[in-house]
Amino acid sequence: MSFTLKQSALKVSNSVFDKRSSITCRSLFLPCLNLQNNPKRTLLSLSKPLYISSFQSFNEKSVILCKAYEADKSPSPAAAEAKSEAAKSVKIGIYFATWWALNVVFNIYNKKVLNAYPYPWLTSTLSLACGSLMMLVSWATKIAEPPKINLEFWKALFPVAVAHTIGHVAATVSMSKVAVSFTHIIKSGEPAFSVIVSRFLLGERFPPAVYLSLVPIIGGCGLAALTELNFNMTGFMGAMISNLAFVFRNIFSKKGMKGKSVSGMNYYACLSMLSLLILTPFAIAVEGPHMWAAGWKEAVSEIGPQFIWWVTAQSIFYHLYNQVSYMSLDEISPLTFSVGNTMKRISVIVSSIIIFRTPVQPINALGAAIAILGTFLYSQTVKEILLEVDSLPSIESVMAGFWSNRHRQTACGNEDIHNNDDHKHCRAVD
């Protein structure tokens, strides 16, 4: 038998009982606390619950021995869960703030480099090389635990890396030709590509609400493209190809990487290394060392030594923002990540317009707002029908879905992460 005694804060001492002859006990279950004859000074704090652990009764002496402990000495499960949720919320908030800040910094430095040094293939290669080097050093120095992988893992990762490489280069080419804000406006249309490819190539069907949520995305992107002051077809097509490549990357990841337990950080590191091996020969063939050397000399002469810092910063921040985003994927649901990614695009668009003083017409801003709003509405539509539709792609899709539930897979025998019990969906970041 256990009882909980809750009272307001109370200090009991000999001086108190000198003025009061007795204390009347009003509880039907608990004995009176008669401390009048206690020669020792007693300090009793009952501002927190007291849990009664045991009773001993001595009838001949009319004495009841009561043992208790304070609630904070053994916190209840509900209180512990509340503290855990609060700590988790703070952790997620830190992840999101760091992710957005790193992404904004990367886009700024990346655009500065591309304006002075218009070689997107080399710039993309340097970003992957820097991240690969950072992770190799981390593994060698035991800062991060190396993954336990085999040849089958690399085989399954290869098509994912091919699609990732195409998407990464295409996005960089786009930003070398048009404003950063315009590239991200077009890239906000990725959910439309995801649904269309899933419908016509994979035969998946979606409720009408999903298709309706794509209307503002497509309409907003179209309006922004038609009213873009510095429109460039190469930049526009680069962003569109990037969207399509990332959709196929998600499909390959979902089909080929199920059941393989690798942490998000190590997964992205392996993806970067394999993409680097794929991209390097193509970068040499398309641009080549002679063009790179001539362009580098010209950029350094015009910008100065700080150009080297720009190149280094854009490479480092590219890897860091992706690593933080993958770390956040372990802590949040796909829909929470989707909303966070939408807000990330807004922060990048707004900051790039301010920093680079990009001219924006009101109708162009309206198109961008409609496209971003459509992305958010898509997220909410997914949220409403998530329990009914098992194959619906998430807002930024499913690149890292195989590891998002790795703990559940280990406990449940590598069960399919898309089963009807947990309704989990893969997620991605670009």
C-alpha cells in the first residue's frame, strides 16, 4: 500500500511548537506529526509529494512508524518523460538553427565563388572532396566511429551516388547562372516531381488531395520563372534536372538500402566519397585543369587572397550543413523535417536577396510565396493522410530512409520501415 502526501511548504521546528501546544491530524489514513516533545530541531519541507513506503504499528504504545521518501528522490515516469521531451525539443531547435545558419552561409560563399570563378564542376568536386577528407580524418583519429560496411553496401549505394552526383552538379550549375533565390524557388517544386515519377513510373496512386496540393507549387514556380528579371535557361534547367535527379536518388535509396544499419553521418560520408569518385573524371573532361588554372589565376588577381578562403569556406560549410541535417533526421519525424526544410529555403531566399541585392518584382515575389506555400500545404496534406497512405513520398523525399529507423530494424529483425505499424517514411536533404 502506498500513499502520496501533498502539502504546501512547511518548516517545523521547536520554536513553532513552543507557541502551539498540538497539531490536529485531519487525515483519516496518516498519523499526526506530533513533534512537541522532540528535543532536536526538525526541518520538514513538504513542498513536494511524499510517497509513503511502509507502516509499522505498535498498539501498546499507540505509536505508528511511518517511512517516506520525497518525490524528487524517485521521479515519476510522467515527470521523467516530460523532462526528456523538453530536452529533446531544445536539441531539435539547436539542430534546426545550426542547419539553417550553415546552409545560408554555404549558399552565400558558394555564390561568391561562382561569380568570380564560374566553374561549377570543379566547385562541386571540391565540396565533395573536402567532406570526404574531413570524415577520413575523423575516422582515423577516432573522433567518429568508422562504419562497418562491405562490398554489398557499396553496390547498393552506387546508383544512389550517381543520382546524388547529378543532382549536386546540376544545382551548382544552376546557381552559377541565376540568382540563388531563383534556384531555390525552382527546387521547392521537388514534391511535384516526386509524385509524378512515383505515379507514372512506379504505378503508385495518391488521393486527390495530394494532386491538388501540387497546383500552387507548380503555379508558383511557373510564375516566378516567367517574371524572373535575370532568367537563364541553363540555370532553370539545372534546377529542374536537380529536382529530377534527387527524386531518382530517393527511389534508389529506398529500394536498395533497406535493412542496412549505418548511422546518418557515416552514410553521408560514404555517399560523398563515392560521388567524388564518380564526379572527378567527368569534371576533368568537361572543364579540365587548363581552364581551372587560368580561371583561378584571374580570380585571385581580381579578388585577392580572400578568394581562397571563399573556396575553402563553401566546401567546409557544404559538408557541415549536410551533416547537421542528417543528425537532425535521427531526432525528428519526416513531416517535422519537411517543415524545417521549407523554412530553410525561405531563410536562404530572403538572406540571398538581401546580401546580393537581387532585384525582385512584386509579381516575382508573389510566385515565390505561392510556391513555398504550396510546399507547406503538401506537407500538411501528407500529415492528414499519412495513416491511410503507406507509400506517399515526404516533402523532400526519402534519401536516408534506410537508417532513419535503424534501431527499430535491429530490434525487429530488419523489418520493412514502410510497414503499416509505424508508417515511417524515408527522408532526404539536398
